[in-house]
Amino acid sequence: MGREIFSARLGRFRELLVREDLDAFLVAVPENRYYLSGYKAGDLALIESSGYLLITADRQFLLTDFRYQEEAKTEAPDFELLIYTEGLGQTLPEVFVSLGTRRLGFEKDYLTVKRCQDVEEALASARPAAGMVPSEDLAQELRVIKDAVEIEQIRKSLQLTESVLETVWTDLRVGQREMDVAWEIEKGIRQGGAESVSFPPIVASGPNAALPHAVPGDRAIRDGEAVILDLGSRMDQYCSDMTRTWVAGRPERRLAEIYRIVREAQLAAQDAIRPGEDSVAVDGVARGVIEKAGYGDLFGHGLGHGVGLAVHEKPGLRKRQPTVLQAGMVVTVEPGIYIPGFGGVRLENMVCVTERGCEVLNRLDLFYDL
Ligand code: ZN
Ligand code: ZN
């Protein structure tokens, strides 16, 4: 990717700083760091940061430690590099003085209390009258609308996920253990050129399929059961996420029934997605289909979520937090019905909101006509 894309994003980010009356912003979320600078390093844990961006109206810094120095230089050449040896608090006072920082924004959902205190101390020592402003995630506000290049990258990530699922699907048999199927998925995703899975794959058979986030174990698939397969790749930074439900042999009546309802809910929601539509209303369309069939209580999660640099990002499609859908948003459509002790069905597609409606990004069908 050329550097222009990052400078264009920085320009839009700076407009948000003006809107929020901030003269500087500390970016700590790894996906936001990449989005604005091209710096790819991730964080091993919330308390193990590989760096921060500090962005003002006309300057941009990347603060990190020795381990990431070379990577930072290469990946974010138009950022001023500041290397700290004893933590972020060490380099900041000098920078705050030279910038004359007044109101410093930060991502309030992400920065730990400890880090916040470090920055606050640095700011207080350098600029006693200045303040830290807990802010919404301004970069994510930009990330919700994907440009053509990003959509292409998401497509590639999904394409790989689908090719892996197709192989695993063809080989699925009664007697296979969930954890072995999950490993085949992980292996296929890495061998296919992704840097990682976008989340640990879910392979949930029989009664385990009633747990939306089941962890694959040593349970073997039995005849007549449903197996939920939920998987995704992270390829060139961009994530994919999809689910299909496989049925071993002939499903019993109740399983076939919930399968049909979930598929009907998914198709109805996909039909409802268009620019200007409200996210809560789209969730309501799928929920309405499932409620009408009498399974409303057994669809306990939201209909979908945004996917991009993070596998779960804004906008959410759920009962609360309405968002007006806009062209360029990429979201999942994943209704499910979960019957405790019995099993469950979930079907998940990724769609991109277009000028007129939405495009289903999935190419692989793998749906049953039960
Ligand atoms: Zn999923
Ligand atoms: Zn999902």
C-alpha cells in the first residue's frame, strides 16, 4: 500500500481532533496504530504495548521501545520516532513541552489505569494547566467505512477462510473429534498464507453447539448431530469471520426446523441491509423471524458485528446502540438458535453495504435445503 492512504487517514483523523477540541491524541489501540501509520506490530497483551502514536494538528510521532525500532522506521517512515527505555512516561514530558499540549485525548475504552496515570504524570510535570480527555475511539469511527482497497483485502481473507472450510467440510465424518477438526482449520489457514486465525476456530458438535462460543474439545461427532463451524483468517492485517452448520447424516425433525428458521432469518436480514437503514431494525428483522417461529428466547446474541482490522468492531447489529448503515460498512449476519442440552444452528455471512443494498461477500454456499 502506498503512503498516501495513511496521510489521507491522518487528515481525516485531524478533522476529528478539531471537532473534539483536542490538540493532541495518544493512540494505543493496535488496529488504530496500523490504520493511521502502517505500523503493524500487535500487542501481546493489554499491559504489553508495542507502542503509541501521538498525533497533533501538524506532527505525528511513534513512541516505542528498542525491540520495535527497525520495524517502526520501515513501516511508518513519515512518523517521528521516539524510543523509550523505561516506559512511555519517560519521553513524554519533553514532547508535551515542545508541543505546548493543552487537551490530550486518549482511547478511554483501552488505555489501562496505570498507563493513564503515567501519561497524566508526564503531562502534569510538563504542562500543569493541561488535561487528559477520555475520548471515544476516534480512529475506529473512521475504520467503520472501508475503502475499495480494504474491501478487496477483506475479500481475500474471506476467500482463504472459505477454501479452508470447503476442504474441512468435504472431509467431515462421524467419529472425528472437535479438536482435530479445529486443528485442520488452523493449519489450513496458516498454510494458505494468513498470518494467523482471526480467532480460535469454533467446532461445536451435538449439545456443545448450544454454546455460542464453545471451545473445541475431545468430543467425537455422532450421527444425526449438528456441528457449528465458525472460523476466520487474518491476512495482510484484515480479518474474515464466517459460520456454517454441518449435519451428520439425517437430522431429526427439530434440528431441520431450527436450521430452516435460522436460514430464513439470515436471508431476511440480508435483504433488509441497505444504506440509511438502522442497525437495530436489521437485527429486529432476523429476530422477528426467529420470534415468530417460537424460538426468540434461544437467540441470545446480536445479529452481527463489523469486521475489518479487528474481527469484532463497529458497527454492531444488535438490539441496542443504533447505527445508521452506510455504504462501505462490512458486517456479519449471523443469526442462531441454541437449545440447551440438544444443540444449535448458526449461519454467518459477511456482507458489504453498497449504494443500493448489500453484497454478500461469501461465495461458498454450503447451506442445506432441509
Ligand atoms: Zn464467527
Ligand atoms: Zn462473527
